[in-house]
Amino acid sequence: MKLKWLLPIILGVGISLVATNTLEAKAAKVNQIGTITTKTAKIYKTASKKSQATSVSTNDLKRSFYVRESKKADQTTYYRIEKGTTSLGWVATKDIKRTSRTLVSTQKKTMYLLGTNFASTMPATTASNQSYNLQIRRGKTVVLNRYEKIGNAYWYKGIISGTTKARWIRDNNLTNNGFVGLDLRKPSNVTTKDLQALLLSKGKSPDNILYRLAPEFIKAQASTGVNAQFMFAHAALETGWGNSTIAQYKNNLFGYQAYDTCPITCSKYFPTGEAGLKLYAEKIVNNYLTKTGAYYNGMNVLDMNVRYAMDQEWGQKIAFIMQSTKSYDAKYYSKLKSSIKKVGKATDYGSEIPANKPQPSSMVTLPSAVTGTVTASAATVHSIPYIYGARYGSYPKGKKITIKAYHHDVREFTNATGGKSRWYRIAFDGRQGWIRSDQVTTANLAFTNIDATLRDDAGTKYQQVGNAVKNTAIKLILKNDKPVTKKDQVKKIWYQAYKPGSTKTKIWIRSDLVTIFK
């Protein structure tokens, strides 16, 4: 009988134990970033699908949240999310994408904005978290006090100069190089020896044009108020450390007027490096570093980049060379005022290299007596082989013109009829001029369109007497104003011409290996 009385007691204890085991699980702390991934997601007041819930908004799908806790219930896991410091509720695991978050450092440091993308209210790139537009804060100082790894990306937290609220910024939008934000009209304390030492470290010798001109950058800073380190870095970048053709032959250190379609021919010529530096400083100050300038966008190299160069990293490249020359000194530059020196108009020497000066190999003088006849209603004579270059005048239809040269660096172009044309150099009123091949006919001028073999008669069975590389000028022999031709044994047409470099030796070249531009 005693056992019968004890059984209900034992069973009661068993029931009590089962109830105890099904008590609600405790929440675990979490330190993550989360984004809601589904439009049908719910935000629950507690970690249960049975609790009060609200539907997610469009903005909720565009932002990220702090994930603070996790809790298991209803055979799933829920995560508590916060917006800033405000707890919003719980989201089921199927509706949220979570990213790990690891503290790297809380050491205070100063960095500078590269002027790309946006700062954020939290370390995430989602649209609704965007805050300050960094593109209008190029080069600004940021005082940082937190550095975290979010997934595979790194983020800094700090206050941007001119603002009051701490914001998160991706590390690839920041740099340690203070030269990106330097007012370019604050003078450097760099010396001639500093500039020359950098060149020597790059393997350059004292006969390098930049090495020889190093003192001139210091002088130009004194006379114009433009930072010498900046001018030197710009020259180094544009000339490939003094090695460019236009630096060697034109004393053009900054690629001034070096258009893509005619980079050597159209670039400006200067009798000396000093003369080139003066014109450069005038253009930079008056057009880019003066508020009333035609291309003014700000005073630092990142601001100037926007309206000066197509290369979006041009400013960063300049700043890197500046830093390589002499490290940025924030205290030194903080004590300086921006120069207000005015820079007068410098002499413009045009683009033509004087005939008594060395000429680049790309500028090829044509054989004598190569002529063209104007076939258009008029042939316009330009100052450079560039459609927007200054116009010197024109020749009427039927006028015969002597073609003096062509330049390898000048690109061919597609004319109005869809054919290929090029520019020819002529003499016009005692100076160089340029006409288009689609406005003249040149019956005795052709160019190799491939590396071609020259033979002593019309046919491949005849002896090879030379070669002509692609784009070699070939002076054709005329009879009754038409090229002399002959067919070989397989009916291929050959032109008779003068061997390149000779006015007497005659050769034959197959017609499909040359182009006569029209």
C-alpha cells in the first residue's frame, strides 16, 4: 500500500522536472553587423514568432543594424538588432545576413580623406547608413579612435574636420599621406639636394633634365608661390622621371598640350626648362589655384585632379612622389599661409621645334618632290595636326603643295566617307603647317601598312634588295602623273618606287603592302 501512495508523488516530481527543462533559453551576447534580406521578414518584440511583430519597411532593407544578442526558440534562432543604441526587436535567422565584427585597435591617429564614397553612421555600406559625402571633403583631416574588421573589410571610426559627429569610413577611402590635403600655394621647405637625392635613388644621373633643373623648382616657388615639391612631383610623373621625348626635345616637363592623338607633335616647345616651368606655373596658378580660375575646384591636389586629369589617381600619385621627396610635416604647414602672389603671363613658344635643334625620330622628313594637289573645295592649314588647333589659312582646289614630313606620333583618323586619313606637314608662310590627307591627293606618296620586302623587279621570284618597316614613307615613281605599275606572274600589282633613303635607287613593292591615303 505504501508503494501505491508513493507513485503519484514520484510521477509528480517527474512532471515538475520536465517543465523545468523547457524553460525559455537565455540570450547570448553577439557583436555583429546584420542586414535584413527578405521583404516578408518580421521584427518580433521578443524572440518568438508568437510575440507581437511588425513588418520590415523599405528603408529597413536598405540599412544595416547592430546585432547584439541571439536566442533559440521555436526551433530556430532569433537575433536582436539595434539601430544606433535603440533596440528594435528580434529577427529570425532565415531573414538576416550577419557579418563578423572584430576590434583591431582603439589607438588614436590622424588620417586624410581621399575624397571617394561616403562616411557611414555604422560600419556598413548600405544606402540608408550613408552620411557625409566624402567627395566634397577631399584631403580633409580625420581624427580616428577605433579600427575594426567587418567581415573581410576594415573600417575606421572618427571625426572629420569641420564636422562634430563621429562616423565610420572604409580604410580604402583614407591615407596617411597629408600631402593629399595640402594647400598647393603653401611653400615647401624642400631643398635642391632633397630633389636631386630622390632622383639619384631612382637611378638617375646628374645629366638627367630634372636633376639639372632642380634649383629652378625652388626659384619658381619663390616667384610664383606654388609648392616646389608639388611642381617637381608633377614633372617627375609626367616625364617618367625626366625620360619622356617631349622633356628631352621640347623642355616640356608637364605634358602641356600633349594630346592623345599627337602627344609629341602637338605638345608645347620651350627653349629651356626654366621657360617651360614659367608657363606651367602661370597656367596652374591662374587656371586651377585661383578661385576665379576657369578650372578651379579647390586648393589641394585631389581637388585639382577633378578638372585637370582623366586619371582619377593622378592626385594620389603626385602626393606619393611628394612624400617620397620629403615627408609631410603637419606642424610646419599649419603655421603657413597660402600665397597670394600673382603670376604674370609667360611666353608661349608654340609647338614647333626650331629647325636647328635636334628632332625626335618620330618626325620623319619625306623624300624631296613629294607633292599633293588640293581636291577638296579648300584645304585648311592648321598650326598643329589637331582639328581644334589654330588655323593659319587655306589653299584653293587644284593648288599643288609640297609635302614636307609626317610624324609617327600623329594618329590616323576616320574621315567623312569612312576611310582612313592622316595629317601631312607642310611649310606655310615660313612656318610649319598641317593639312589633312582627305583634302589633297598625293599620287607619288604611299606608306607601308606592314613590314614589307623590297625587290629589284615585280615579283616574289626576284631578288630582295631591302626591307621597309610598317609606316615607312615610299616615294612612288610617276609616269604621266600616275604611279608606274607592273603585274607579276600571279597577276599581283606592283609599284615602282625609290628605295627609302635614296633618290636614285629604284625598287619594286607589292601594291597591297602599301596605303595611299586619300
